[in-house]
Amino acid sequence: MSSLESGQPVTPSALERELAILDFERRSWRHRGAKEEAIRDVFGFSAARYYQMLNAVIDSPDALRHDPMLIKRLQRARDARAHARAIRAFSSPAGRDNRLPHDETTD
């Protein structure tokens, strides 16, 4: 749960960080490495931690009210990545037979 939706008093630093994450996501990046380097420079933590925080922020109803177009775009991108992962996980490589090794009872 993000600071925007926790119902608890929001510390200025937490709210500012979440708004900074949203501002950062408005930028476009040509290369993933450049964005990850900027994440370390701007926020001071790893890309993995940044994306954990971003996922919490984009699930916040307050963030949706703050910038609905950005939040919907980020949610669609996240959903597309999850769908692609699911397809890779549940599909077999082309031309590969997923049956068990020779089973005499099926002959």
C-alpha cells in the first residue's frame, strides 16, 4: 500500500518520493540501462526496489486521481509484461514434444 492511499498521515518525504516516481515515469528512455542508472542517481536505490515502489504507487487510487493517463499507461504496460511472462511460462518451445519419455502403456 502506498503512502497516497494508506489512510495514515502521509509524511512529506513519502508523498514527495511517490510524486517524484510518477514524474520520473513521465520521461521517455531510449535504453533501459540509462533509466536504471538514472534511478540509482536520482533515488539512490536499486532498479528492483524502484519497480517495487512504482508498482505500489500505480495501484493507489490517489495516484490514479493525480494523473489518470499516466497511471493507466503504466498499469497497461505492467499487465502486458505479466501476460507475456504467463505465455512464456505456459507454452512449450516450438517443435518440442511435452509428452513424458516413452511410456509402454500408451503404445
